[in-house]
Amino acid sequence: MTSTSQAFLFDGKAIPFDSNETIAMALDRAGIRTLGAGQGNSTGRYFCGIGTCQACTVSVDGTRMEACLTPARIGLQVERIASVSL
Amino acid sequence: MSDREVLVIGGGPAGVAAALEMARGGLKVTLCEQGPRLGGAIHRQPDDPSRRVRVPKAQRQRWQALAEALAASPVTVLCRHMFAGVEGSGAVLLEDRASGRIVTRHPAALVLALGGVERATPVPGWQLPGVVTAGGLQMMMKSTGRAPDGDVLLAGSGPLLVAVAAQLTALGKAPVAVLERSTSAVSLRALAGLIRAPAYLWEAAGYLLPLTKAGIRLQRGASVRSIVPAGDRLSVTIVDTIGLEQRLVVDRVALHDGLLPNGNGTTPAPNGPFTVLAGDCREVLGGVAAIADGRLAGLAVLARLGQAAPDLAGAAATLRRERRTQSALNTLFDYSGSDAAHLPDDTVICRCEGRTLGQLRGMLAAGDRVSAREIKLNGRFGMGACQGRFCAEWVAAFVASQRDGQPPQVAEIVGSRWPVKPVPVSAFVDLPPSSPSE
């Protein structure tokens, strides 16, 4: 079932998603490619799609999670993570 | 049924086949999958059947048979449970993503079916948003049933590039080009190996014919030299066999240089349960072999725990056949590394922490012979959040190419401590200890 009425928030902006979409997929369809400050001059972004590279890690309701593994849900508060200093 | 629990990590074909075999043998089986759904990277599909991405019929039927058997079995399935490793006392740690808690288990045996990871060879700019792995791009397509928007360039080496190109084309979004870096010709030996496995030839034909019909540019011996941002797009310099350079401006670049076993977390823990590896994390042989290998892993556990085990001579034969086929395929896509001499010093090697080739070259030039542990602890290669999954193999090969003698081992660079993936500290300290039924 496709519904445009369901959305989560990404840095405060409503992002619509289809059922069974991950956060990464919904963000990609919304044209969002930069997922955070990343580390070591490497911007946060989608890369491997299977939870291995950790590059798409975002904050989901305050907890760090891979956007590619996390199912989109109505009302989730997803945020870019600011640069991590080592 | 035995009251002893066995644990399977990974809900792809190898994990499901292992779980079924052990359940049939009378063991109490729990199957853990990190993602929201089973199927592994190979059998991902959207819920909406009208949107399904075309896959070979035999592949679809294989998963359907496994999924039906699983539904009819007493196997307990836990999705969104990440394998975090085996800790010192031997407990298996799982992070339950829905509750944000670590759960511990003490299974009588553990089957690890962690799948493969893609190899992507470093090029300047491969860390930019819009550059993905071919498998990552395919995952998006398979899960949503939609082609990603924008112009796509596929580059690297391996049959997956052609498969992804065909799936993009079938969704009406043909790639700009497919660049295959290998130049090896089809040898008689390889051909003989493939003819013994006609399913692969049919699959290849099923991918190649639509690409030829659609006039897709398939170029052997060509590779990506660098990627730079061009506004919202990516400007890619490609180089062909005779060294001619060309520039392409695209929206996405999908890189792929074959598959490697996902080895992180597979080193046996001193006090851990009896552990068997199954599927691509043991040996990359593909989806057919993964089912056979999963069954054999299940058999090994049954034998170890003294349960009656069936004769699986057929599965062993399947594994041998798939190994022959894979070795024939490997001669066609002979990834033998890429020449690093042309890579500039500012090429990012460690994608997690932005460590560059110049920093690695500097370490090697500093005099003392650098050990595998120093590469990680001082150089920070393999130290970042992915734990070396996308740089350790390349770094080990590069270091070996720069000096004689014993090359550093990937496992030594990476190390084998839990957690094998980042786990929030809150999963350990904020919440009361969990007490699952063990």
C-alpha cells in the first residue's frame, strides 16, 4: 500500500514514505543525499545499503542507527549527526 | 524436541536453511536478522507484488520454498536484532533495535550466516554522497521496486554490475554506461566450467540481451580514475585500456569489485559456544551454494549435539559444483587489485575517518617496519565505525605491494573484539538488564 499521508521528520522537515521503506530510501526519494557531517571530512551518506559501512548513521529519536536498516515510522524524529571529533 | 537452544545469526538463504535443518533435527532454533525483514541481500523484495524487481525465476522459487518451510516450522524469528559479538564469558550479545537493549543468550551452538560485503576499490572522490556500492543501489531498487532517479554510472568488476544494469534498464532507467575493469578473455577452461552450470549462462543471457537491445554502453578494460562534485552532480573521469581519459557527468556512481566474506565477528571466542560459519561469510559462492552450506552447517550442529542427522550428500555435491562455477566466473572477472601508483596522496582510503593514502605512504616511509596492529592503532586504518570492512583488505594488499616478506593479515589489522558493530552505550547502561528466557 502506498500512502503519502505517512511521514517522519528529518531535521524538522516532513519526509513521506511508503510502507516497508527504510529511512535511507525515503530520504533518497526526497532528494536528500547528505545525511550528516560524518567523520574525517567524509560526509554522512548512503553507501553499502546493508548496515556494514556505517556511513548513513543518523540519530533516530535520539539513538544512533543506520538509516539503511531502520524502518521508517510515522512521527520518528530523525536528525543529522553533527561532526564527531576524535 | 530438545530444550537446548541454538542461535542462527543472519536471515538470508544460508541462515534460513541452517535454521530449518536444525529445527527438523529436533533443536529449538532462534533466527536473528539485523534488518526489518528476512531474505538477505539476495532475496529482498517490496511488499507490493506489482512493484517487484525482476529476478531469475529459479532464484525467486528458491526463496519462496525457504520462506514457506520457515513459516511452517517452529523456528523463532527475531528481526532487528544485531549480532554484537561473543563476550568473554561466552555469552552471545544481541542488540534489540526495537527496545534499544542488549540481550544475552547462551546457546548450545551458534551458526553465523553473516553474508558477504562488497569490495569497492578506492578512487579519489569515492567518499562523496551519490557514490554507492552497486549492491547498495540494487538494495534500494529491490526494496522499493523503483529505479533511483538521475543518471547512473556502474563501474568496477564482476557479474553484479551487469545484473544491476539489467534491473535498472527493466525499470526504465538504463545506466549511462557499465565499465568492467577486467580485460581477461574467456578461456576454454572457464567456458567449460560455465557450460556445466547452464543456469548461470541463462541468467547471464537474461541480463545481457536486454542491455544489448537497449544499446547500453558496456566497456571492458575501462575504470573510474576520479570523481569530483559538479554542482549537485558528479563529474567522473574514466580511463580506457589504452589510457585515454573521458569525462562523464552523472548523478550516481555505483562501484563494485566483487564480494568478500563478511568476516567481522567470525573469529572464534575463547569461551563461546560451538560455532559454525555458513554461506558467503565462510566462502563467497552465491545464493545456491548458501542454501546447501546452511544445511551442512545445521548438520554439523546436529552431529555435535548428538542429534540424529540426515545424510546431506546432495548438499555437499551442490557446494562442490558451485565452487567450480564460481572459480570459472572469477577468471572472467579477475580482480587482481588496481595499480595504486596513479592514486594521488589525498585519496581517502579509510572512509570512516578520512585517512588518506598519503598518510599510509608516510607511515610506510617512516623507517621502522610497520606491523598490522600499528596500521590500525597508529594509522587508524580499520579503526573507524565500519571496522575495516571497506579498507582493511585494500590496505593489507597495498602494504604487501610496497615491501617484501610477510604481508599484514586483514584479521590482524581489524582485530576481533566485541562489539563487532557500533552499539549505543545506552543499550548497556541506561536500561535495566534484560532477562530473556534462555
